[in-house]
Amino acid sequence: MPTHGSAQHPTTELDARYSSALNPRPGAARADATEWAEAQRELARAEIFWVSTVRPDGRLHVTPVIAAWHDGVLYFSTGPDEQKAKNLAHDDHCALTTGTNALTEGLDLIVEGRARAVTDPALLEQVIDAYETKYGAHITAPEGTFHGIGDAFRKGDVRLFAVAPDTAYGFGRDGGAFTHTRWSF
């Protein structure tokens, strides 16, 4: 999947307005920009993402999805008649969000980019392997929620989309230190 930047070496910025390191509070721990390698590990590990798309009339649509991080690209799927597929046919810009609901710990991540349909059979097989490795029995076991998703991808019953990051954001919380990191690709 061609990208216009390097998912391995983006420009990293720590936003001073929202980071303890540059805007310290008394007693707050020092904060540094989150390394892209750490963000990639979290993207690979996260099980649920929220995809945000825009309807043709401009209203937002947000829904949970499973996704796989593979070779610097985030992959998710949808049925061809689902609202997010209709939205992406009109406007391919989207954001995928994952993280925690904890106030004082964790790393929330947002990946913004354009959703491109995956049609290359070799890439499709690589992404199916990434999904099955990540989600295991949830996808491959007959009692799994997404049983048969690989075959659904192969037959085209489910559309697979690739989102190479244009911009990504990390909102970290660790021991009283808060960070707002931006990665530009």
C-alpha cells in the first residue's frame, strides 16, 4: 500500500499546551513525547477501535470495529451496505481511535487518514494472517464472533480498508504526567 510518508519515521511533536513536560504543574511528573514505536505497539495490541466517518450530509458516524496494524497501516472492515461503507464511498477521510477509559493512566491513540479498499490478493492474505494472529479464536473458531471473516474478505462479502496515517495523535497519562504527542507523516 503506497503512502506519502513513512509510517516508521514520522515527525514527532509534543504539544506544550497539554503536556506536563512543557506546562508543569506543581508535583507533576516530567512528560516526554511518546515514541512512535510505543504507539505502534499499542495499535498492534488494541482490540477495539472506533472509526469515525462523515455522512454525505456532513453528519458524523462513529462505530466500533476490530482492526489490525500491519506494516505501518491500520486495516478494518465493513459490509458493503453498512453506513461506514456508504460514507467512505462519498468521502474516504476517516479517523480510528483506541485507548483506555482511565483518567490517570494509559495511552489513547487517534489515526487520521484516507480509507483505501484493499484489492491486492497477496496483501489481502497478509492482512487476514494479521487478523487471525491478533484475534485468534474470536475469528477462527466456529463459536467466534467473526467466524469466517477471512473467507468473507476473499469473496468480497466484506470490504477491507487500509488507512495509512496522515497524522496520528497520542494522549498519554502516566503517574501524573500528561502528554499530547502528534506524529506527522
